[in-house]
Amino acid sequence: MYYLIRLMEHIITKFMGRKLIIVSQGPSIISLAFDTQPEFKYYLNNSYQNNRSNLLTSAVNELDEYLKGKRKTFDIKFSFSGTKFQTLVWAEVSKIPYGRTLSYLDIANNILRPKAYRAVANAVGKNPISIIIPCHRVIRLNGEIGGYSGGLDIKKSLLLHEAL
């Protein structure tokens, strides 16, 4: 019996003054993590650096275009794995347009689980592909920005960048 194991590759770039690791497996981006997140160290130690990967360099270019105001959506192929509920939440968060925010309750209502807003917040916090899946656009119902696994300073900067 043979098993096909797809190696993970990464590239490290700077994003808003912080180190960001972008990780791919096969034809898709599977993670973006800032150096303050435990995933950064995990992927640094468990994937291979590849600065020549077309997929990874395309992701870096799209992030640069986003920061320069030339891109509002991302075309890079990504995939995520999580629980059924998490993937439902992440798919809904992916629909939030540039320059807009929704609350955790809005997301819960959109997925027809209005009482699950705390579980939505938990799922948003576990988003493996921040920025591309724009969890920074999810805020509290009272207008406070809430949490962000990459750090509140980055979330504030992302929201300001999008003029929110």
C-alpha cells in the first residue's frame, strides 16, 4: 500500500511591519500566520522554505497589491480544513467585502445559527488563512473590534487600511 504525502512549503514575508509565513500544500495556500502566532513556529519547523514557488510568490504579490490599494479581493487558490461548523463560518467570512464589517451575530444569523454567535467568534479566531479569509472584518455587535489571533494592532491597521 502506498500513501501520497504532500509536502508543505512556506515563504516568509513582511506584512505591516511583522513577519508573516505563507504555507502551501499541493496547489493551495493552507495558512497565513504572523510571527506572534504559535502556527508560525509550527510551520517554520514542519514545512520547507521555497522562495521560488509560483503559488507562494503569487500570494506575496497579491498581499503587496492589497497593501498598495491595488487589490480588494484575492485570486490565490486556498483550502482550509476544520470542523463542519468552522468551515461554514470561514466560508461566510470570505463573503465580507472589502471596506465592510459584520458582527459575530451577523455571521451567526447568516449561517442560520443565531444563538451560536460565541461559537462563531471561536471559529473566526481559528481562521487558518487570515487576511485572505478576512476575519479582521468581523467585529462585536457593539462596534468594538473584538479579538484577532494576529494581534489587535494588526486588526486595527487592517481596518484602517480599508478605511473602516
